[in-house]
Amino acid sequence: MMTYDELAELAAESREKQQQYKYCLRVCMAAGCLSQHSDSIKAALEDEVKAQGRDHEIQIKGVGCLGLCAAGPLVAVEPDNVLYEKVQAEDAPALIASIGKEPISELRCDEKMPFFSRQTKIVLENSGVIDPESLEDYLNADGYKGLYRVLTEMSPSEVIDEIMESGLRGRGGAGYPTGLKWATVAKASGDVKYVICNGDEGDPGAFMDRSVLESDPYRILEGMTIAGYAVGSNRGYVYVRAEYPLAIDRLKLALRQAKRNNLLGENILGTGFDFNLEIRLGAGAYVCGEETALMGSIEGHRGTPRPRPPYPADHGLWGQPTLINNVETYANIAPIIRNGSAWFSSIGTESSKGTKVFALAGQVKNTGLIEVPMGISLREIVEVIGGGTTGSGEFKAVQTGGPTGGCIPAEYLDVPVDYSSLTRLGSIMGSGGMIIMDKTSSMVDVAKYFMEFCKSESCGKCIPCRVGTAQMYGLLDKISKGQATMADLDLLEQLCDLVRNASLCGLGGSAPNPIMSTLKYFRSEYLEKIIDAPVLEPAAE
Amino acid sequence: MQKPVKLPSDDKRWRVVEATMRRNGYRPDALIETLHTVQESFGYLDNDALMFVSQALRVSPSQVFGVATFYHFFNLKPQGEHTCAVCLGTACYIKGANKIIEAIEEEYGIKSGETTPDDRLSLLTVRCVGACGLAPAVVFDNNVLGNESPDGMLETIRERLAEVPEGAAQ
């Protein structure tokens, strides 16, 4: 059996080994850069280090996401703090030769640019820094300190109090207070309780969870184990989409290593606490991101939601009390325990604490993954961190919250990003996908795209969603082809209201959001396409 | 634990499927996990496989079929030698992924979801592979290709199709 001291020794050994190197080259091995062949770049760098006889002083390390996917493949050089972008295998000889001398200016990415300097990293603190396949690396980044502290110094209720006081809210989209959820599950009566991690990141345009799982998988295991201890559960599941093979592989490896080192399983670190985790794969059903559908899927059924209440906290997986949180939520747990709730709640706004990870994509210069404090303005994200729109395109709208979110136009860019402000604008925080659109995007077309998505992803269980989304899609199609009348538009608006209020789960309940928000802010684009539209005064909205 | 059901054939791949079921104690909730293994091993789920899984896990055939058709990830038809899955996530859509699909459809005379008559290429669409930073993205034979264009993609497909299939004698 492994004790904490033995683990610390293991970590120290690996640290000493790494400290023998004078330089460390961190090569991004997350899905984005990998698709640009960063694995062969890493191999080329390794060969070159040997060829130039510098393998005693230069270490090549595969790490998780460095953030700026647009400039991938990325390579960071320590301790010089130099970042290289769009590195190719041919660059390896020159790159290695330059280590310890002048950096290569043609390949250099400005590491002081706002994209990097304006971020606040909690969830992504280890992303792009540690080797996601090395437990030692995670341990050396204060990994498992939180769990050890919880298991040896804190009672379950103290853990829950700490999370409650931190003000952390669910990062999956709805923003339910995490501490409150934990307390409810802890209080629920049942012989067996389950802890589930929702990694079914189905929102198109969102890749935060994928990056966290690929870049720092142990963080999720630690967060879930702490949660298990707090709510009195010994068994958990990580549900990950099958579309993320790399994330699954890294998670599997982390699970094996954690088990081998007594960080999962029976009698964790000799403290008497047992916690077992299994991975379950999704199979490409968007609705499985809904918690009751996800639990159905783990049980081996079709992923169809069921009415709530009863909530999973009372009646969840196999009828037992179940705690279900999102990947990013669990990723926040260990830092909160390590640094205290006061530290966490000092970041963010009054009602939304901490940071949020966003996936910046679409017509924006700096596409990639960012982590910003809650309360930052949309304008800062889009114009400063994102670097504005690409090419000559003029900014038109930012779409948040995935296919069931809304489009926010330029005039509301100064709104702070928190749960309530985005809801007031007719959008949602959602899981963190942020798609920037420029003037080339037609809003009717965008609404139609999202409705097509909701229509095909509707599970079919309740009629408002199954039939409503299909009818709304038909009407949007008609409008986009210039064949619709004002009566069609009226009907569309009525259907939005009906589907929103009568659907069983959040998918149907929020499916009309893209239509309603585009109708609210870009109504003229709809009217332009309608046959008998009244003549409009300019900018009527 | 129930007695294992006889394997459909001597094909070694069934052993892999059996291993997944055994690891999960032949519990009915292992259904999706098992179907994943079948698809990984055989490429798709045919009726024999579905019936076998149904008997081995004691889940009704209708439920097995229901699950297999509910989840988009499962294929009930064999795929072509190469698969080209164009991402239709929001970021890719905004950046013109549908133009890539149109180009391939036109060039090879197949619609999305179909396979060429010579079984060499299947065209699929996927909902976001999480490579939004590289939009538009295409997953060709399980490799993610980023920043694709219609012409560039057609070029890649031509190159890949021209390669001699693995194991083919010269």
C-alpha cells in the first residue's frame, strides 16, 4: 500500500530528475495541435536534441493544451519563457540550436499578448505545463494535496461547507450552487450513493471539457474523489463522449495509475476511505448531457430524460442518491480545498464566483481556449483576448451557450459575463462555447442551423420538443427561402413560446433560444425575407 | 453470473467482445459498452451481433435495437475503406463546412451518410469533434485535419484513395 509520504518521495524523485535539465521544451499534445502533427514535431525535437548532443540539458515534454489553437502547433521553452507558433518538424534543428541563445524571431509567438496576459487560470493552471500522462508531474503541481488534506484533516461536512462558502456554481450551464447540491446528496438516505462526472460535452463549438480531460485528467479524479468523501459515496462514473478518443485514453491511463498508487480503490492512502471509478462512454446523443438522460445511458438504456423531481440527489442512478457535476466543476474542487474558499470567492462577481473557461471559435483571430474571471465584459473577451474578428469582417454577434443559447449583438458587448446577465440578454452561460460571427453570417441561417441540430437531437420522448422543433425548422426553412408570410412568423413565435414552456427537459426548453434571441436583436433580417412584410423604418428594433 | 452464450463464430474478434461483457459481469447495463466494443472490432453492428449481445446480456432484442439506433455513434451498415467525417459543429459551420460536404458530394456522387459503390469512401457528418479552434475540421480515418478547404479536402481524399490498401499484394 502506498502512503502519502511514499507518493511525495515519488514526486520528489521525478522533480530532481527534471531539475537536472537546464531547459524544458513543452510541446502541445492536445487534440488541436496533434491534428497538426505535433507528435512528429516532438519526435523530431527529441531526435535533434540527441543529434546535437544536448540530451543531458534539454528535456522534451509532451503537455496538454497551451490555449492558442489558432497558432498551433505550439512549443514553449522554459525557463526562457519563449513560445513558438506553427512549428514544423523541419524547424527542429534550428530550434534546438537556438536554445540558450537568441530565440528564433520568425517562429516566435508574442507571449505577452493580451490573449495570455488577460487570463486568470484555476481550472487550466496545469494545462500546457504538466505532462498529462504523468502522475508525478501532477503531484509536483500540488496534485492530490487537496485530497490528502480532506481525508486526514476534514470531516465531510467541513468539505461541503468549504465548497458552499466558495460560491462555486455548476459549470455545466445551469449554474446551480455546487455546495448546495453536495449537501443535498450528503443528506439523502440510501445505502449506496453515486458520484458522476458529466463529460458529455455535446454543445457544438465547445471544447473546454475535452481540453481539461486531455491536459489534466488527474484533476478530475481528485475532484470526484473529494466529492465522494463529502457526500458519502464509494462509487463513481466518468461519462465521456466517444468522440473524444484522446481524452478517453488519457483518462484511462490516469485511472490505472491512480489505482496502482492507491489514490483510487480501497483504503485510499491508508485513510480507510474507499472510492472506485469507472469510465462510461457516450455514443453521440446530445440529449445525454441532460442529467437524467445521462444516467439512463449509464444504465445501458436509450438516453431519454425523465421528469424531475425526483432530482438525482434523491433518486438518481439505479434509484440511488446521485451527485452529478460537470468536468469543469470538478476541476475547481482541488484548488478550492488547497487555497481555501476565501481565495476562490475573491475572484469573480457577487453572484458568480471564480473563473470560467470559454472555447473561443468562429470568425475571431485568436481561436482557442481561455479562462477568465467571471464578470469580465464580452467586449474584452472578443476584442482584446480574441483579437477581434478575422480578415475584414465586421463583428456582428457572439453566440454563447451552444445550440440552445442565444446570439448577443454588438450593442450589448459591454455586459459582464455572469450567469444572470447572459440570461437577461436571452442567452445562457451554457458550458462555455463562444462563437463569434461577423457580417457574413445570416442570422436566419444561423437560427435554422441550430434548429436543425435540436430537431435531430430531440430524443422524441415529449411531443412539444419532438414535433415542435421539426415544425420550427420547417418554418425557418420557409423563411430562409423567401417563401414565408407574416402569418408564418407569428406561428413561429407562438411555437417558440409553446416549446419553451411545455417541453420535458432543458433541450426542448431552451431550443427556441436561438430563434428568440435572433428575432429580438436581428428582426429585420427575418422581415427582409418575408413576402408580405410591412415596410420597415430603418433599425426598427 | 450467468453462463456465457456461445460465440457466433470462431472469429477471434468475438473474444474481445466477450472480454468486455465479462469485465462488466454480463450485466444488462454493459449494453452500450459492449456495442462500442463490437463496433470497434467489426466496424459496424449487424443483426447477428445485435442478437448475440441481446442473448449474452439478457436484454430484449428490441431494447438492443432501440439503443443501437438511438445513438448516432453506432453504425448499422458497414463503412467504406476510408471514412471522411466532416464536422458540422457551429464553428465549422460558420467557417463553411457545408461547402466541403457539397464538394465531396459532387465529386464522388454520394450524399452524406453514404458510401461510394466501390466501398472505398464513406462520407459522414459529425456534430463537433471539439476541434473548433481549427474550424472547419474533418476527421479522415480517425485523424483530425484542421483548417480544411473544399479543394484541399478533395486533394487529400484523392491522395488517400490512391494509396495501396494495407496488406494488398503488389
